[in-house]
Amino acid sequence: MKLVKSLFVFSLLFFIIACSNDAGTVKKEEEEKNVTEQEQPAETETKTDTETETEVETDTETVAKEDSKVDEVEKPKTTEVKTMTAIYVGQVDPHTIEVAAEGETINLQTTEADINFDEFSDGDEVKIQYYKNEQDQYILKSMKFSVVEEKKEDSSSPVKESPKVISTEATYVGQVDTSTIEVTVDGEAINLQTTEIDVNLDEIEEGSQVMIAYYQNEDGQNILKSIE
């Protein structure tokens, strides 16, 4: 009887221990499964974040490239405006004037300049601003009397009146010496000093019609400003 009781107690202990081990194994497997399920979304989230960052960087680079292209297309072409002193020859037509400078004449379009050209006389020395457009036309921006400009630059100093420059057609007679030429205007012979211009007089034929601009200095000498 004692033996049967002992066997029963031993069997009961063995059964309890076995159940305990099975329960622990199941619990461990469930914990490992939960850990695996928790880690899996983290990897997915990391991958998603990385893909999102890559897409943002790609979009930023694309926008930057497109903005750069827009800047290149919309960048305006700069036009160089030149300033120089010239002799006002006169109006060619209602929207064109002619000036003489550095031994040559230039036609300037006046469509962009609001200037009363009646205030200027042929032969006046003027200061002009102009540029060259895409059609190789000279466009006048502004024109002022050269003497007035000098007064603005130094109002405290007395300004010497600029000599009257005469622009006219003449007949080229020839060279008198290395610094003097002779022309005739309306049948009258005039000697002109050529010290203020740089021009190859050998290219001008004797007896040809030329356009000259000159003035008379304090010593009564006629000084040639331009000849064409």
C-alpha cells in the first residue's frame, strides 16, 4: 500500500514538472515570436525612411537643376553703353542724327532719346551716350553740350568757352606741309592745321569732295577736327 502511494506521489510530481517545462517552452516561443514581430516593423520603417530621404534629395536636385536652367534662359544680355565727345553734324531724318568723332561720322537712331534737337546747332561739341544693338545700329541714349558737362564737374573753376566748330563740305586741294592741308570752301582757300587728328591724308585724292569739321583757336589758326 505504501509502495502504491509512493508511486502515485512520484507520478504526480513528474506530471507537474513536465507541465511546467511545457509551459515555459511555450512562453519562451511566444516571447521570441513577439520580439521578432517587433523588430520587423522597425526594419521596414528604417527602409521606408531611407527611401523617403532619397526621394526628397532627388526632388531637391531636380528643382535646383530646373531653377538653374530658368536662370540661364531668363538672364538678360547686357549692352555696353559708351560715352564720347563728338561734333554734332545735324539731323539726317526725324529719327536719325549724325555726329563726327575721331575722323569719322556716325549715324545714331534717336527713338530711345527724348531730346529737343532744335537746341543744338550744326558744329556744336556734344557729349553723347550710345550703344550698338543686335542689328548693328547705333542707338542714342543721351546728348548734352560738352561745355555744360564740364561746368557740372567743377562749378568752382571758371569754364573757358568752347570754340565754335564749323562743319561743312569742301574740296580737298592737298597738303601744304606735314601738319597743314589746304581746302576750298565756296571758292575760298582755307589752310587747316592737322595736329589734333590722326588721319592718313594719302588716302584722300586731290580735288575730291570731303566733309570737314574745324574751329579757329586764339591765335587765329584753323584747327581741323575731322575730315572724311
